[in-house]
Amino acid sequence: MAKDRPEPELDRELSDLPPELRWREWMRRIEAVLFASASPVPRKDLARVVGQGASVDLLVEDLAADLEGRAFEIAQVAGGWIFRTRSAYAPAIRAAADAGAQNLDLREFDVAVLAAIAYHQPITRDGLKDIFGKEISRDLIGRLHAQGLIGTGPRSPRRGAPYTFVTTEQFLVAFGLESLLDLPDREQLEDAGVVEQAPQVGFG
């Protein structure tokens, strides 16, 4: 039966091709992997489909240049690369496409709580209460958990220590961040209207 046949070994080096065609084929392989992946693909995984010593970063740069003028682009987020639609086409997508779970149902205060967790993680519910001056509901925390934007962080080894919250890789993907180092500073958050809900948060 066909399904019992071993997969043919991937020819990474493509030594039978001239250099220009070899580079182009490596670019297309990276494009295919990114197109098929639902999550960011790290450099080490992309290196598995190209020749030894080939620069994944340069191949991605050339592919990004090749995609200029297209409706989608390559973004570096969460320690890898992923395809995403250019922001200019967001209204068209909202008008006609079924984006399904890709749409985050976040209120302004939800975003403010996410920002507080991102900047102060790991943080407890009491820590969030200190920042916002009021109790953060379990329902809100549950919604952020359900959307994969936050997870449970480390706990103190003492008995009965409270749970802490941290952001996840999905948080980085959802907000187009390569790492937490790319979080905006306080001035950017104020411009976006995010920190108005919690003016005492020490962002930036």
C-alpha cells in the first residue's frame, strides 16, 4: 500500500541546480513551510529544508522582498516567522471573510489587563488589583486563558501560594511581537488609549 512506502529523503543541497535556481528553490520551500504552518516557524526548523550553510535569514529577506505588493507579508513573531495579511486589508477581511477564531474578542479593559500582565509577569490577581485599584474578575482571566493569551506562571514554593499569570506565545503572535522586548513603551500605549483604564501602571 502507498501509505507504507517510506517518504523520499529531502534533497537539501540541490547540488544539481545552478546557484540561482537553487536559491530560488530554497525560497519556495520556506514559503511552502510558512504557508502550511499555523504557528511561527523558528529558524532551526526552516534550516531543515535548505542546504547546509545557507542563510535562513537572507532567504527570508529575499522572500519578503519577493512578496512586496502582495496582500500578505512575512512577520517575525514569537521567535519565528509567519505569514500574515497586511493591515491595510483588515477592513476587507472583516467585510467578507470568515476569519473564525483569528478574531480576538477583547474589550479595552481586557487589553489593559493583558498589558499589565505582559509588563509585570509573573503577576498574581492581587498584584493586578494593586495596579487597577479593583478586583480583576475570574471571568476576565478565564476569557484571556480561553483565547490562549495568558497561562499560569511560577508559584512560590510556600504552601497555599497564589497562582501567577504570564503571557503566552499566542499573545506574541496575536499582537505581532517577536518577543516581550518589543512591547511598546508607555507613550505608545497612551497614544493607543490602552493605559487610560489604569493610569498608575508603571509601563515602559
